[in-house]
Amino acid sequence: MEELANLMHGFGVALQPFNIGVMVLGIVLGVLIGVLPGLGGANGIAILLPLTFSMPPTSAIIMLSCIYWGALFGGAITSILFNIPGEPWSVATTFDGHPMAQQGKAGEALTAAFTSSFVGALFAVIMITLVAPLVAKFALQFGPAEKFAVFFLAFCSFIGMGKEPPFKTLVSMMIGFALAAVGLDSVTGQLRLTFGFTEMLTGFDFLIAVIGLFGIGEILLTMEEGLAFKGKAAGINPRVVWETWKTLPRFWMTSLRSCIIGCWMGISPAGATPASFMSYGIAKRASKNGANFGKGEIEGVVAPETAAHAAGTSALLPMLSLGVPGSPTAAVLLGGLLIWGLQPGPLLFVEQKEFVWGLIASMYLGNLVGLIIVLTMVPFFAAILRIPFSIIAPIILVVCAIGAYTVHNSTFDVVLMLVFGVIGYILKKCNYPLAPMVLAIVLGDKAEEAFRQSLLGSQGSLGIFVSNGLVGSIMFLGLVALLWPVIADGWTKLRTRTAA
């Protein structure tokens, strides 16, 4: 009851006119940031952080968190309409969202994505409100071995539950691991695969690779196929939104499962990107329409968007309760709190109740305001498909180049983007999946670091990965996911023999 009273007081703080104004402004800015490939929520918040220094801490953090919500929503727009992930966690959304747009269902895809984002974030906010102490205690149990187990589960799920042949998925993932190894070794400090380029000391940036592989690669393929979008002009009206809403309750189990996966990944912290991939893979296996995934199945949009937003939102929980950011964006928000003289951690809930509960209340309101704004603007987003490709392609190229340049303010990144674009084109022509490579690039160095730290702590013994129930269970689930095709075939044959 005390927490409920604190939350009601928090709504009183969040509903102040000035805070509502910064909330709307933050959502709009966040959507624009999410649409621009390469900028991202963390970079956008970092750039706009100085604008909030003159604001009260509560208003400032409300604006920054709403920029985050807007970026989460906006990432789906370019993924669905152009097959260019505006955000890393939107990669899985392209698998079915873009085919839906090509079939003239851009409005349905965008509505499903935005609504699923709202559901995932709302679930995570409710979890933050109700089970913060329990979740914080669980997060404290994660050491290097547990983190590697989570990454192992994500990799195995993609190989065993992906729609592509396991061999091609594995090859693509191995290329990603090799690219992730470029740069300074975080454990020994040695240089690896830099070939004398000082710009590669920090390795390949994930966003550069994504913009090139998906954005430039897609443009090259489209140019080859005739300088025209493969989809039809998209129109949308309130009836489309309503019809889509009537369809979505059929996927309540997918949404619930994706919410749980997302919250677990957000707190662990593995992040929104593997959460979206894992949720998509599991949804494909569990769905009766799994064979249609990748061809424009609306359930294939619901699963990754719900999981990604649940993960992105729940990542704020360890930041607030432990002072440990669960994502890059949460790390930027943590820096903002420290600038305002607020020390995240368990004492924050005691010493700064008004701030904490005002922020949590703004999560509810910001999520709702974000849904309303993006749904209202859906006609503008869907109308983009009516623009001739000969006009929009140069604009996309310029936007991609700007996005790549802004990551490190380096022209070398623009060159890398073009190189990755050619690689993406070649792999697509050879029917090799890009998503496993992207997953390996973004998680490869983190998985390697966690693996080596685990072995250092155990003096080289692999037994550390079964040393307790938590890490052992996660590793076991990873092996089940990896061998899932074999297990499924064996189970089917067993049932057939039993029935006979």
C-alpha cells in the first residue's frame, strides 16, 4: 500500500504541465532519433543531455527517458518501410515487417509494432513497480559465467531455432565473431586484426555494420531489380488501426512469452537485441503459422517488438535499484543522475522518493503518450512508400552516411559502411542470413570477455559453467535450443511410432 501511495504521488509529479510538455517533446525527439539510422537512443540522449541541465532533476530525467521511449518506437519505422533497422533491436522486426510493407500492409505492420512496443514496455514498468526488490536481488547473482551462459543461449537459439539452414547460420555467425574480435583485447591489451589502421583500435562499431549490411546492401539489391520499391503504395486510416487491434489479441501467448523473455534479458543484462532475436526464434517454433515467418506474418512483428521494448524498459531497473546500468542508454541516464547529484541504488528509493516515483509514473504516461503520437503519425510514415525510389534512394544513402559519420565523427566509418554494404549485398545474393552475423558482431566481444573472465576465475576449469543451478540451467537451455531440430524430429518419430 505504501508503494501504491508513492506511485499516486508520482503521478501527481509527472502530470504537472511542464513535465507533460517535456514528455511530449521528448517523445517527438526520440521518434526522430529512432528513425535516423546510426544515431540511436544512447547517442541521442547523450547529445541532448546538456539541454536538461537547467531543468529540475525530475523534469530532466522525464524528458530523457521519453526520448528513450520515442527512440524505441521510432526504430521500427525504417525497419518496416525500408528494411533498414533504425535501432539495433529492430533487426528482427525487418524479417516480417518489411515483407508486410511490400505486400501493401505497412499500416498493419506499423500498428502491430507500435502496439506491441507499448505492451512490452507497460509489462516491464509494472514489473519495475511491483517486484523491484526481488529482481534486484536476482540480478546480483549474475557473474561472468552467468552472463556468458545468457549469450550462449542467445547464439544457440538462433542456430537451432532460426529459419535458415543451420550451416549457413553458423558460417554467418562465425564471420560476425571474427569481426567482433577486431581491436584491442580487453583482457590482455594486445591488438588483434587491425592491420595497422589506428581507426580499428576499438573494433567495428555495431551500428556501422548494421547500416551497411542492411541499408546499403538493400539499396544495391533494389537498384539491381529495377529502381523501384517491391511494395505497393501504403494507405492507412483509423479502420486499419482498429482492425489490427482486433487481430492482436489472438497472439496473447506470444506477447506474454516475449514480455518475460524481454524482462529477463533486460535485467540480466543481455540487452534488447538478443531478446528480440530469441523471442522471434521461439515464436517461430511455437506458432502454428511458423512456416510463414519471414514472408509477412504479423506475429513475427509482435514477438521481437514486444521483447525488445520489455528489455529496453526493464534495463532501467538495475540502474535505479543497484546503480548498475543494464544498457548503453541506461548508462547515459546514470551519468545524468550523477550530474544532478543523485546516487542510484537502494537508498535512492528512501532518500529521493518523489524523484523515483515521479520517474516511474512518467514511464506509464510516456509510454501511453508515445503510442498515441506514433499512431497519429502513422499516415505520414506509411506515405513514404509512395515516393519514387529514384528520389528516396539518394536520401536514404545520405541519411545512412550521416548516421555512420555521427557515430564517431569519422569519415573512416562512412568507408566501412560502404564496405559492409557490399558484404551484405554478396551475402544476400548467396542466400546467407545477415542477422546471425549482426548478433555475433554485437555480442561476440562481450561473450568472449565473459568466457575468459569465467575461466580466469576458475583457473581454466569449464566446470564453472555448471557450478550452480542458475548457470547450469541456462547452459542446459542453450544446448536444448541448439539441438532443438534433432529433439523435435525425434519426438515426432516417437509419437508416430506410438500412434502406430
